[in-house]
Amino acid sequence: MARELIDLHIHVGGAVAPHILWSLAHQQGFKLPVKSYFDFVELITARPDKVGSLEDYLKILHTWTEKIQSSPMAIERSVYEIIGKEYRGSRVTQIELRFNPMKRNLNSELDLDHIIHAALRGMDRAVLEYGVKVGLIFCLAREFDHRLNSILVEKAIRYRSRGVVGIDLAGTEKNALELQPEVVSRYVDLFDRARQGGLKCTVHTGETAGTGVEGVVAVVEKLRPHRIGHGIRAARDEAAMKLLRERDVVLELCPTSNLHTHAVEGIQELREIIRIFWDRGVKFTLNTDGPYLLETDMRREVELVEQNGILTPEQVDQTLAWARQASFIPS
């Protein structure tokens, strides 16, 4: 019998099928820079040969997919379609979808609560149809000021009883300053408030190529997240891995994403990093990040690590067990 998979790190902006986005764009009257559907698919796909960095990847996300999803109708359909596709295509029976509602309201032209309610409707419909477990995570943004991120935390707390299970801090760590404890400290009150409000927390860090492990350490010590998105730079530092073990912080690894954004140089470096985490006892999970943007799904993520001799089937089963233990969705 096929494994029942779980995806803890998947962005709405990178997970909607191109034909759905194409339909939504036309339905809403968006003027696209291409006229052919197949040119559109190329426009919104992040292949390694056209993406040189994480910044290039995020540019596709912010310029096109998030904009097309920016209406109550579009975000409801997006959430619904993602859950159904991941279940049908990869037997993903538990999924935590993350997105930034403020990046779906056209710079405050649309009401934020309407966007959130629409996402929850899409989630409810998919859960009813497929019998899967789903939770939403709201992404704070490093490029947002404190006031905007504070609003997102308050909204997440408000809708906790409806299926919002946590918050994330997303965006690139573009320079050394963003890795420093004093910069990370700007978010301490927001994460404290989220935890007090009953939410779980995760943070994107240790993903950007060329950065060190300082961001991972600062995030764990200052923000005290339950999980970390990516965190691959920690494999180069014994003290950082010791800290992850001691705090029982689980990493959300996204193998295909790290290959496509050149966060790792290739399969060999990916294999080395994952094996280091396994050997050091650092818990981690396997995730998609953005299935359609990256041309992957959970089944292919598992195949990637198994067929390239990175993890054995038994080790993959252990990562799935860790994922269920670390899930923000109430059991």
C-alpha cells in the first residue's frame, strides 16, 4: 500500500497548477505579458537553468502567482485545488499550507478578513471532500514593518479556532545584518504573542546561498520556534546542530527547492547535508515548498532522496513520523 505522506512546508503561491492560475488570471481580467498558455507555464516555472538564486525564485512568486491569487475568489479556489491535487497525486493526507494574506489583498484594496475567510472556505471544502487534515500558516514578511506583521499575528490568533495553526517568518536573509541577534530580536514580541495566543511558530532561515549559520542560531535562541523552514546551513556548524537537538527544533527540508534555487550546489552536497543531520540526530522532514513552481510533489521528493541514495525507505518513514509529531495541526 502506498505511503500516506505529510507536507509541512508548502506555499500557496507556488502550489497552484498553471492551468488554474491561467484560468484565474483571465477570469479576473489580468493583463499577462504572454498570450500563449505554454509561454505562461514557462513564465511561472522555476527551473534551475533560469533561476540563479532564491531571489530569482521569489521574484516569480511575488510578480505573478501571488498577484493572480489576489482576490477572495482566487485564494479560495487556490487553497481548494492544492489540497485536492496533493491528495490525489501523492496521497498527502496531512498538509499545512502557508501564505501571506496581505500579499493577496492588492495593497489593501481588498479587505483582509474577506481574503482569510475565502482561504478557510477553500480549506473546509477540500477537507470535506477528501477527508484530509489541513491547517493554515500565516507568513509574516521580513520586508514588512512591525505594524503590518503585528496585524498578521492578530489575524492568525483571531482565526485559530477556524484552522489557522501557526505563523511563519518568510523572505530572504539578504545580508549579514538580517542574521544578527539584534535584528532577529525585532520579532520577539510577535512570536511571544503568537505562542500566548495558542499558535505554533516556524521561521525561514539558513536557506540563502552564501550566508552562514548565524541566522539559524539567532532565530532559535531569540524566537524559540517549534520548527525551522530549511535551515540547511546548520549542517556546517556542530554548535548549531547541538542547539537544534537540545531545543527539539525540527527542520522542514525542501530538497528540490534547494536544488532549484542553488541553495546547494547539487545532489552531492544535498546528500552530505541530509546525512550530517541524520548522523547528528537533528530531526527533519521532507517537503515540497512549491510543487508547481518547482515541478515536484511529495511523491517525487521521496523518490529524490531514495533513488539518489540519500535516505533509505526506513529513514524516510522516520522523517514522516517526525513530521506527524511536529505538525501544528491538533491530533
